[in-house]
Amino acid sequence: TDVSKSFPIGGYFQKGGRRKVRILNDVSLDVYEGETLGLVGESGSGKSTLGRTLLRLYDADSGKIEFDNLDISAKNRRELRPLRSKMQMIFQDPYSSLNPRRRIGDLIADPIRIHGQASERDIQVRLRELMDMVGLSHSFLTRYPHEFSGGQRQRIGIARAIALKPKFIVADEAVSALDVSVQAQVINLLMDLQDELGLTYLFIAHDLSVVRQISTRTAVMYLGGIVEIGTTDDVMHKPAHPYTAALISSVPSHDSTVSKSPRIKLQGDLPSPLTPPSGCRFHTRCPFATAKCAAEVPLPRDVGSGRMVACHFPIN
Ligand code: SF4
Ligand code: MG
């Protein structure tokens, strides 16, 4: 609720404080138990920062983060420890997050050992169980990351993420580096594991077609704020925010007979978060912008059937 996050960028203001850039701007978002919430937006919109801030890998400047009805925003490292196992992350490139000099079995067992929950014998049993769950051979456990393909490495990353039986997983561009056919396999695996383990996902991706395959609801982010949230069907077929419509138009397979959205071509680049536009942050690129848009921040409003949109003149 109302989560903001900025980072120092080097240098100081004349008055003495450090210069900062604000990457999250009063973001409010619910993720419901058992769902997959897709999070889309151009690179630089703040998606990864939001995912990491929710998991308390970054400390928010302000706002409140609740997990399982528990306020985790003010908890310190020690208090967070028992919760860490419940919240995990899957990264885009598991290769860079897997130490190349360590065996797969050790890499997957790390989180279990760190949390000190099991005997070595139990760990070996659990490792085999995890390999079965992600569809990899037990013989891989004694091998090294470089011996595997991108898809296999992502399965290893997933095994590591589920090792502690989490409830909530942030998948940040988890399939973006993979070929389309491998993407589909990894998405299927994530969906199977969700059913089996009762997982909740925040699925971050810049690729809308990937998000459409896996997400029940979709949230759209622009320059540090959520501009639209709704069921994936609604958001993809009847976008209410002009920015969502523009994102959908940019997908090559955009079929105007299926989508009721107008074709909108995105002009220019994402403005710098150092100097965000006044009023609606999208007004510098929006074909429907009026004087009001540059002057007044559009507050998120409920437009029915669980849809939220932050725009003075929503479409559809
Ligand atoms: Fe476009 Fe105005 Fe809506 Fe912003 S508030 S998206 S500028 S119409
Ligand atoms: Mg990112």
C-alpha cells in the first residue's frame, strides 16, 4: 500500500541531501492467494524494483507491505528470517545467480542448509524429490551449472526457489531468455507446481504473450506507478488505459478483430524517472492527452468488475 522507493544516484543536492531517483511512486497492489498476477511494462518502469521491494530485498522509503495479514514493512533482518522461506524469487538468468564452481545439488540445498531445517540425510531425499518435481534427472545433482541448457538451468533455479516450500514467488522475467518452445515448457512447469504446491506468483515480464499464458490478472506499470489492473482477459482484450492499449498494439500478433482496443503507436522513449512528467506521467506520449492530463495526476479508480485504472479519460 502506497509503496515508494528511491535510490541514491551519486552527488548531493545543494542543500546537502543525497541526490535520489524515485523508481516506485506510491504503488498499491493486492496479490491474492493462489493467483498469478502478471506485471507488465516497458523496461525501466520499475517492475523488478517492485518485485524486490515486496520481498523486502529492498527497503521501501515509505508505505506498507503485508504478507499473510502480517505487516512486514517494519521488520528487521532477524525478524524477517523465518518469513524468508515463504517468499522466494526466480531470476531471468539462473546462470548468473548460480555459482559456476558449485554442484547443482549444493546450489539447490543452500537455502535448506541456511535455514537449518533438515538433517543431511533428509536433504538428500529432498533433493531427489525436488529434481522429480522440476523434471530433471537425479544424476544432475553432482554436475555443474555450465553443463546445462538455459531451460534446464531455469528448472534448477525453480527447484532452488521451491526448496523451502514457499507460498509466494516473484518470477522476474523468468522465461525471457529462453526460446519460445522452451518458454512454453517452463510456463507449464510453473503452472503445474502452482497447482501442486498452492503457490502464488507475481509474474514479471515485458512480453505480453507470455503473461497472457500464465496470469489470471494483469497489472500494467508505467514509470513507477500501476496504471491499470484487471483480469487478464479484460486487460488484454478491452484495455482501459491508453498505455495498455499501446503495449497491446505493439505485439506483432495484435488482431484488431479480437481486441477491441484502438491501435496506438507509442511515441518516443520512456521519460527519465529523474524528471517525471507532471500530471499523468504518460501525457507526453498519450494520443488522448488534454490540458487536464498535464495538470492533474489521475488517481486510480475502480471501474467495475475488479478493474482499476488511473486515467482521466479511460477507453472502452
Ligand atoms: Fe492519456 Fe490523459 Fe489518460 Fe494520461 S490521463 S493516459 S494523458 S488520457
Ligand atoms: Mg526488470
